[in-house]
Amino acid sequence: MRRGIGIQNLKAAVGVCLLAGLPVVSHASPVTVTVFGADSQNEQLGSPLTFDVGADGLFTGGIDTPLGTSGPVWTLDALSVSGDADPFVAVDATVTNTSTEVAEFVITTEIPFPDGFSLSAPLFAGASLSGSAVDLSGDGFVSLTSVGGGPILEGFVDGVSAITLLEDTSLVASTAPGFGPAVTIDFTAIGTPTGSTPVELVPTLPLSAAVIGTDGVIDTSITLELTFELSPGDSATVDAFYIVDVPEPGSLILLATGGVAMFRRRRA
């Protein structure tokens, strides 16, 4: 089953909502992280976490102790969220399925734009994803799969799907019980990695009018959604990056010829 922004009643979901402002906006919203999970028998909602946005528009936060340890469906074992309200976001999360069933997880990271901020065409998107899952139950089996043939990663602009990675993906490993097999999400990206950290990307996917509308403006939000199913008793780590950006003058020519150009961000 495909899902998009604002869909309710997620089965075994993890929701991460980021509310961030810009450095020129004095009422910048804090980063808010909310965790929700459910399986066919139980629902579990964690208390919201909030992290301040800096005067420069940058935000960073996370947890170093598990949340939901006593819950019937999941624990959020680790979380790191960082980015810029202008806008890009990196999310690194580790979850454990404490249910006796296969559980579906959804990690949603949303950056609403403050009043007075927008991005105008031409716009490009980029995203990357890597991760792993490991057998913690000791049954010799672990699986991490996409849901209903949909993508594991999906990026949205103003609530419209803009970019996807790893559609119809199934990662499965098995051994004799007690040997703890693992599966790996190999690094995959749309965009050109830059610098020494491969998660940082120059976005290379042009956003069409079908995504950003005929006026070529986005002024509401960008959202990163990670959706997957995880075998019972096992743990998964996902490391994702999502960016929407405006090219510098001349960048379109370089991109068309296969070159790499740096991007700037433009405030309306």
C-alpha cells in the first residue's frame, strides 16, 4: 500500500516531523520528533522531542538513550537529525521491532517553510540512502523490505512526490539459529556526492511542473519519508539525506553536459 503526506492510521509507523524556520525569522519553530508505531494488535505513541533551530537556520539534535523501551511494538534506539531550513535534511535512525510480527516502520521528516519563504524554478532534488538490518532475535532470519512495491525513500515538495529510491526492494538473509545474519542497504543516490561525506549531494533531478506546479514555486514544506517492513525481534538502521535546491547561473549547462556544479539557495 502506497502512502503519502498526512495519511493516518499507519500500521507500525515511526513518524519524525521536523518544524524548522529560517535564520531571518525570529519565531523559527523548533525541530519536533514524534514517534508512533502499531502492529495488528497494538499502537504505541512516544512523547514528542524538540530541538531548537539556530540563528543561522541550522538544526541538529537526537537521542542517545532508547525511547519506547517498554512498548509492545518498537524501540527508537538512536536518532540523529540535522540540516538547514533552506532546505535539506539528514536523518540517521535505528529502530528495533519488539513485536512478534513483521512490523512496518515509517520515518517522516517534514520541514515547513515559514511565512515569506519560497523557492522558485528551476529546482532540483537529490536524495541518498544506506543502512542495514540485523537479526537480534536469534532465530537466524532477518528481512527488510519495501511496502507493497513502493519506495523505501520518498521525498515530497509541498505534499507532492518529487523523488524516490529503492522501489520494490526485498533484502533477506538466513542462517542457522543463533548466528545473527544481517542485510545491507548499499549506498544509493540521485545526485552527485560532494566532499568527504558521501551523504552530501549536489541535486541533479529536475523538478517538473507536474511536481512544483505551473508557477514553479514551492512555499509550504519539504518532506522526507522512509517506509519499510522489518522482521520481528530485529533491528534496522537507515541513513538518509534529502535536498531541494536552486542552481547557480550556468549550472544547467554543466549538468546537461555531465559536469558537476555547486548550488546556491535562494530566499524569496
